[in-house]
Amino acid sequence: MGQWGKLIGGLRMSVPSIDELDVTWLSRQLGLDGATSVDVHSVGQGQVANCYRLTLRHAAGTMSVIAKVPSENEVSRSTAALQHLYEREVSFYQQLAADITTRTPHCYVAQRDETDNFLLLLEDLSPSAVIDQFVGVSLGTARAGLAALAGLHGPTHARTALHDAAWLRGVSTELRPLYESVLPILFDQFIERYDTRLDEELRTMVLALKERLSLFSEYATPFPCVTHGDFRTDNLLIDACDGAVALAVVDWQTVGVASPLLDVAYFMTTSLSPEDCARDEFALLDYYLAKMHDYGVDIPIDVARHEFARYTLQPIVMLVAASVIVEQTERGDDMFLAMIERALIAATRWDALKELERRAVS
């Protein structure tokens, strides 16, 4: 992992690797006196970046922080570079985290260089409840998640200058031609990789959506805002700090500018069980819209439902692609397929493909 960063004011900024985070450097960044040692342990199951818990011993006791650094897997790291994942997350902490009401870890250090080495030194919010992505969240946690989304969407809805930032809309604009050419190929690779695990209904949906990808992308919401892009159970810290923090949101690598209903549909369809989603989706959608009203953003219920229907397809589009471009693991395969299958159930219920055709361009 490279050490040197970009020139800032004529000086070269250092982005240290995980092996270079010694007691002296950490003490300076964290404002600790008398730190004597640091223990480093790998945490999490991320597929495009690595996380470590750093526990420092100092005169008054111990302090732990989370260090997030590039993946050591070349496929995952190349994917991250291609999609600007590291740039987006570092920029989020540098330029936006302090301006939203969504609870995120406090960021002590956010650095990235021109070779895409990066370092985030974040508040350690452990312990938090482990909510299995395969089981799904409770109704109460779903409400907390939707309130957190409103805390991101509401404050950023009117910030059109922010929307045009290079690390937000600029990335989307740059990647659009690539996605248009590559996504159909990734859909084919998904079918090939998971051939023996796909039932006929899922295979039919993936192929049908592949033929309608242009309809899916050619849509401009009347309520654009900054979106998380991967808002699901694995990216939420629930009852963090042993319950002192009800819910915190992590993994901001896919932030962008889009419809707020993209995040809402992605979260509800993948993080609730299919039964709970079918039973509670209308009530939860109403709850979310009420939270957005608190930020002065009033989305008509008919617009919200049409956009929700469209974006029940978001997990399929995103996860079909992701499943074949990151490091393959057994858990990753199981997670991708489980989430895609949940989205399929919701998309079928909402007649999402017909929604695309009815409102291809808005």
C-alpha cells in the first residue's frame, strides 16, 4: 500500500497504511497524552474495504477507534477505484457528515491521495446489536432507519450546489456511459455464475430487467437529494455504544444524488422480511413522508408510491452487478441472493416493470 499523497499547498500529504499507524501518530491525531501502545484487530466483513479496531493504552486508561483502509484484494480495490467508492466516502466525511442529522461515527481523520489510498479514523460505536441481514429488522428498527434516512434526505434536498459536486453528481455523470455499456454484461455474468441457484421467476426478472435498464436509469425525480445508496442492515449500528446510540449509519461509499425513495425502497425491501415488508410497507412509507415533512419537504403520496415501485428494482440492479465485481465469498453469495430475492418479491407485488414502462422518462 502506497504511503505518499497529493500535494497540498506545496506540501505532500501522507496517507499512512494500517501498519504505519503507530502510537505517536495516533496520539497526535486523537489528542491523547501519554499513550504507550496500540493493539490492532481486524473487524467487520466488508468486501471493498478493510476495517480495524485500534485500542490505545494511555495515562487515563484506553481508547478505541476504527480505522478504515483500502481492501487488500485487487479485484475489490479496482472496483472501488472505478466507481470512486473511496473518494465518495472520504468526501462525505470531509464535506457533508456534519451537516445532516443522521447519526454517523465521528470522524477524526479523513485522507485520500491520487493513487486512491485512503484512511478514515472513526469513532468506535461498539458494542452494537448484531442484526442478521438474513433475518431482517423489527418494525421499530425499520422506523428508526427511515428517520435516519429523512435526516440525510431532508437537509440535502434543497442543496442544489452540493448536488453538483464532483464527488456526487459528477461521479454519476462520469459513470453513466460505463454503466450503460457494462451493466448488461454483468447481468449475463450473474446468470452464468449463479445458474444452479436461480429459480425460474428470478431468472426471468433479471433477464427482463436487463432489457429495460435504459428505462430504469432515464428518470429524474422532482425531489432530488443526497442518497446513501446501500442503506441496509449490514450498514447500520443498532443500539450502538451498548444502547446509548439508538442507530448509527456507516459505509458511505455509494453516496449520490437521486430520489429519496431509492434509499427507502432499497432499505425496506432488503432489510425487512418479505412478510413484514408486505404487511407494513404502506404504514412505513407514510411514516417516512411525515419525517420528511418535518424537514419542510412534502412529497405527495402518489409520487412517493410510484417512485417506491420503481425502486423496488434498485436492489436487483445494484446487487446483480455487485455480486460479480467484488471478491467472491460464500457469505457474500448468500447475502446477495437473499436480498435480490426479497426485492424480487416486492417488485412483483408493486408491478415494477410496468411502472418503468408507464413512466420511463419524467
